[in-house]
Amino acid sequence: MLTRSQVDSLLGATLQQTKYSTRDGRVLTDYSHRDPLEPGVVIIGPGKDVLSNSAVNFVTACVMSGIGYWVGGW
């Protein structure tokens, strides 16, 4: 059975792009609105820029709610 953290990690790793600022020395959030082509901004990992972190959390909650509803109906 999938856990919430496994679904969240899978979605985040594949559908969320992670940007890191070498100038600031930190991972940039969804609200940073920094251009990936800006000097000092590096894209980390293979994730595509499809979902934000908030969207990943929302989709994870929906998937886990659906699984809970399905399992609870037994």
C-alpha cells in the first residue's frame, strides 16, 4: 500500500522542478519567481515544471483520500 510520503515524493520528483540559488545558498520556493536562466540559479533533479509544491500537496491529498475511501468501503 502506498503511503502519503511515497505519493508526495513520486509526484515531487517527476512533476515539480526544483531551483537552487548558488548566490543565496538556498532552494527557491514557488513564490520566488526567479528565472531559471538568471545567473546563479541552478535546476536540481529531473523534475518537470508542471506542478508547484502546493499543487503536489493537493494532488497527494486527493489521491490518499480516494485510497482511504476505497479501502474504508471494504
